[in-house]
Amino acid sequence: MKVLSIKVKPNSKQQAIHQEGDGSLTIRLKSPPVDGKANQELIQLLAKELNVPKSSIRIKSGASSKSKLVEIDSL
């Protein structure tokens, strides 16, 4: 199990993943932070990039925040 520190920027023009110098990730998402749409897009994007099923990705903390801890089982 791996835990990633992620900073999310919703309402971006395009999706992008950028690794910061401290090892955390900054992820730009197209979806707005309304009704969990940005969280769903985050899980889909991580699943696609890491080649893991969506069911193995959980937002451990920060579901309503821009700073999140995401837990991934399959890594």
C-alpha cells in the first residue's frame, strides 16, 4: 500500500500531473469541485496513469480540500 500527497487544481483547461521537488504531486483537473466530480476525475486519472483498478484507489483524507492523501493498494 502506498500513500501519495497530492495537491489538486480543479477547473483547469487540461489534465496534467506534475511531480514537485518534495515528492508530492500537483494534478490539474478539468472538472469543477462540485458534487465530488473532481475527486472522481482524480481517481480515474490516477488509475489510468498507474495501471491499477479504480477500486484500489481511495482518498484517505482531504476529500473536500485541495490537499489530499490518496491511498493506493496495488503499488
